[in-house]
Amino acid sequence: MLKSKVAVQVISSGILPDDAIMLGEAYLNHWKIPQGQPVTLKFGALRQPIKVVPVGRFDGLRIGQGLARRMGIFDNTTLRIRYHSETTMLALGPLIGVLVSRDDPNMRERPFGSITMFCKELVDACAAQGAHVYFFTPNQIADNFSTVEGWVYSGGWRKTAVPVPDVVNNRLTSRKLENKPSVQHFMKEVKSRHNTAVFNEKFLDKPEVFDALKKDSTLVKYLPESHLLRNYTMLKTMCVRYSTVFLKPVRGSLGKGIIRISRIDKDNYQALYTTVGGTRKQHFTSLLKLFSSISGKMKTVRYQIQQGLQLIDIGGRPVDFRALVQKDETGKWTVTSIVARTAGSHHFVSNLARGGTLSTVREAVLKSNLVGAYAQDATARFHRAALEIAKGVDTHIPAHFGELGIDLALDTAGRIWLLEVNSKPSKNDNTPLQEQKIRPSVRNMIRYARHLAGF
């Protein structure tokens, strides 16, 4: 049986011109590829008329150096291959482009800073699956929409011109970069010109997610009451209804800027603020005074006000759960990992950036103050909730997502709640506990890219 992965050898252009490739005879016979007549080689946005030279007793592919350079390939590699007889197109790939926020050409060992290890992990995973990956920033987008300047790995990181890819994974970590007209124009143009698939194409704001999911009757059970905080009246209404409420920056991440407001008695309120060093506490003798203290912030920061929940804790430290859900090789949502995150001492948010610790769901639930049958099936219920929420995001938010970080919580009555959905899940914060050379999350991303590109 013919393999869908083929070993690609790069040979001297003096031996093989750029308008010819050498391919194992079995492939030509199987697909009835015409000999001596031009066919089109496709690699991402690259289209190159070539002649296919059959080689007996050989199951690989040979390309000349000049053609390899135009493809962004410097070494022998492995790629997937398919042939469309109707269009006489021989496609190699998938070619995956990862859009990252920044690079530093002077740091050849770590051009992408803290995510360089993740990028190298993707390179290794692509080599194993027969894909080619490169990394590029908004500054490297060209006006021709056929090539970009990207970083490839070949014995070290190097920059080169590469074709626009079959699939773009948007890993931009800044809304400002993502909303640049050049970035938005690039994404629109490559979709229409080259049928490039772009996934995780936008950030999600908290109210956008909750307002969208409210439309789905099967998801309402996971949603704490949430509103965009517009005025004092809304704060008062929520504080009358709930003894604790949370104010969360609409565009916040890593637990930054969250305020927890608790009603101590009739005219006494306490506000807890997240800070880098821990928690800052302030008392107010009226809700109006509390509102006055935050109204200045509201001029520059939009807040979502959310119902406070009686969540499980471990020794007084709150616990929440991060599910990483990804689409698989068939395009279906699957749960890659769920980890429990316990807040550090002096913090009321659980992010690892603020001293939180990781454990398995089972360990955390058994150590917590949750008792009874709810503790036994917590992992299965979290899986179900994460998948239902991911499908809801897909259905009700008009954008293409391939992976989501879904933050869930469990209250002391055993009920699961949605805290937040993140369309740019950190490559550090959601790491499964066991150390592995190539993480399942990285393998799954490539499988989904293969699905999108038809490989």
C-alpha cells in the first residue's frame, strides 16, 4: 500500500532542475501521473509547473535545491503527498504557519523568547507527522499575499522567504497586534486567494462569550449571572442579590485586575484586589463609596460583573480547573487535558503566574471540602462540560477556533460553573503534569492542521 508520507531528498540543482522532480514509480502508476507532461506542484500558496521523472525501486521524492529554497526547505524532510487527477495537481504538505507576536533576530538561540521551546516542539512534532512549519510575525507579512518572511528550523533558526501556508495558527498574544489593519487584511486575503484556513483567529471578550452562550438552553446551567458593569445601579443590584461579586476586566488575562467585593453587613463592604505580591484589602462604609473608588478605573477598563460562587477550596485556598479542548483529525472537539489549579497563599485567583499550583482533578477534589458522590465523577463531568461549552462557542460565535482554554469551577454543592473561555491558551499554564518531549496538545494541533489542509 502506498504511504501518504514521503521522504523528500534535496539534491543539487545541477542534477535536477527546478521544473522537475523525481518520484518513486509506484506513485506515478497508482495515481496515473502523466510522464513528460507538466503537472502543477502545490506547496501552500506555491504553484510550480513541473515534470515528474519516475524512479524505479524508490519510494521517495527528490527535489532540486532551488525549488527547495522557494519552499522554505533546507534539509531532507518528510511530507505528506496527494495527487488530484482532475486538476493534475501534486500537493505536498501540510504547510503550517504560526503567527507569533514578536521575534528577536539577535537572539538566534531563542528568537521567540519564552515560547521558543514550544516552537521547537512544534518543529519536532511536524517532522514526525510529515508536515512543515514556520513562524512569522505581523512585521513579516508581505504585500503580495503569496510569500512571507518566516523562521524555519534547520540545524538552528533561520529566516527565509516561504509560501503563504495551507493553515495559519494565530498565536498572537496582543489584541493591539491582532487588530492591526495589515494583519486583518492579510488574514482576509489569504483565505480568499489561497483558501488558507486560519484558526483561533480572534481574542474572546468575557461578555461576548457569556452573552453568546446564554442563547443555548443546554449551557445556561454552567453560567453564573454576568453583565457588563455600566453604572452604580447595576453594582447595587448584583450586590443585593449576591453576598460576593467579582469584577473582571473584560480583556484581562492571568488574573490581572480582578476585584472581589463582599458584603460584610448592611453598610459594610470589603474589596480585595489582585496584585503581583498578593492581595490588597480595602473596607468601605457604603457601596457608593466603593463604587466611587473604582469609577476612575472604569474610564479606561471595562469590567464584567459576575455572581460570586461558593467554590470548593483546599485549606482555604480556592481551586479552579483549566480544560484544554482541541479539534482532532476529524474536526471534532476533544478534551486534551484538565488540570486543577489551587491558588497560592495570599491570592484569591489560581493562575500559575500568581503562585498557583497544579494537580490532577481527582487529587484536588479529594483534598477539597467537597464530599459525597459529586467528588467521585467530577473528572467525567468536567469533560462533558468542557466539550459542551466548546461546541457552544463554535455554534454561537462567528469565528474559527481549533483550541480553547476553558476555565471551570466546582461549588460546594457539586455544581460545575464556567469562569472564562480563552482562545489563546498559554503554552505554559495548561501543561499536563507529566513531562513529555512532544506534548499531546502539540500533536493534536498538527493533526487538526492536517485535517484542514486535506492531508
